[in-house]
Amino acid sequence: MRLRSNDPSAILSRRVVLAAPLLLAEAPVLAAPAARDLATAPIVVGGDWAGSLPASALTVVERMRAVSLARVPLISPRQPVRLRVDNHRDGPPHVWLHFDDDPTGWIVVDVGERDWSRLAYQFGHELGHVLANSWRRDALPAAGSRWLEEALVESFSLRGLELLAQSWESNPPWPGDAPFGAAIRRYKDNQLRVYASYAAAQGELAHPKAWFRERQAALEASGGLSETCEALIPFLLAELAGDPTRVGEIGALNLWPERSSLALPAYLDAWEKSCSVLGAAGWMPRRIREIVLGA
């Protein structure tokens, strides 16, 4: 995933001033509009879908979002009120950090005609970044622990693909299309098989603490996904797969000024504190600390 901004001087942080509400006597009580969150924000599709119908692409991304976020507590105070998914015929998938303050999570994918497995996979990864609060214009990535966010959202996407396969088989979006669920599962399994081979070759499965010590400098300098951080994905996926509340803790990421610039111990500290503030258990940061740092 590549986070992009259309403003090279996009600010990294800003001060927010909250005004106290003014209480008026005998003011009429108006029904508040229904709050939108990542699970309910309307999705629009744009860009060049070539031979694919945009309405069909929308069907796929809406189903992928629904299964990925089902029963997942959305705890972040920074959630978009709209999502936009554009297909570009070149360039990597990314979240577009648009300069304005419009609360839209803008996802760009790069998929071919009716390549629904790839669309769901790419969208799921970028949706994971939005869940991790990496969608606003001040969300420019930084080295340090960016690799962990990348590994987490890739695990989030693979988890979503398995759920999408199950949903497709039991309730296909188009009549007679239930067998395509198996194709989605094969796509997920093929990706996971590659990551498992990296984990085995690097010794991550047998000696995760030594694996991290030997590769910490390379991980912290990484600009995104690499074979090194991908070796951690089988472990992360196993931790996320069976418990939506653990998935929800991704929503507590990056809610501090330094964001991903922190080294892993400090990043996990900040994540665990953020979970506590938002009422989450903090299972994932503690579990990663236990396995990778031995603390």
C-alpha cells in the first residue's frame, strides 16, 4: 500500500480547538442524524473500470466491507463519513490523502476486468489502513513501525477474503455464482502460502524473538510490505481470525502525534494506551509484545 497526498506540503499535525456547546433555554429538541462509521459510510466507485460494470464492483466492495467488519467494534474517533473506491489502470493500490478536510476515505485499486478476488483483496488491505486511521491528510507514513501496520492490514485483508468466500458460497451476490467462493478462497490461500514460506525460511515461526532482533533495523527502515514483515502475517492472521474484538483494536492505531515513526516497543506502548482510552482490551499489542519482544 502507498499513502499518497496531492499536497507535497501536507501538514503532519494540527491543533484542534473544541468549542463548548451553547445551551439555549426552551430550544427545540431535534432528532440527531444517524451517525456514520466505517461500516455504514456510503461507498461510491469511480475511475476506469474498463470492461467491468461499476455497479458490480460496488457490489463486491460492499460485500467485502460487510464481512470484514461484521461484529468488529469500531472504536476510533476518526472515522470517515464516506468511502470512495477508484480503479486506476496503473500504479499500486493506495489510500489517497487528499488535501481538503472532506471526511472521505479515498481508496485506489488497480484491477482488471471482473477480477473480483483481486478487487476484494486490494480493497480489503486499503480498508484496513482506513480502519487504522491512515486516511486523513495528516496521516503521512513514517518509517519506524510502519511495517507492523502493513502486516496487520494485510492480515485483515486475508481474514476478510476467507469470510467473503464463505459469504459468497452461502449467499452469492449473483444467481448461480456460489462456486466462485472457492476461487476467492484459493486466492487467499495462495497469498498465505507465500507468507508462510517466508516465515519458515526466516525462522520466524520457531524463534520469533531472534527473528525480530536480527531484522529490526531492516524492518524499521522499510517503506512498506517486504518479505521480512510478511513473515509475521501467518501469526497475525491466526490471532485476528477468531475474534472480531481483536480486529477492532486496529482502530486504536496511530492516534498519537508520532504515529508510525516510533520504534516497535514505543509503538506497542502507545497502541496499548490508546486501546485503554477507547475501552478496548489491548490484546493485540500485548500479544505482539509477548511473541516478538518476549516482554
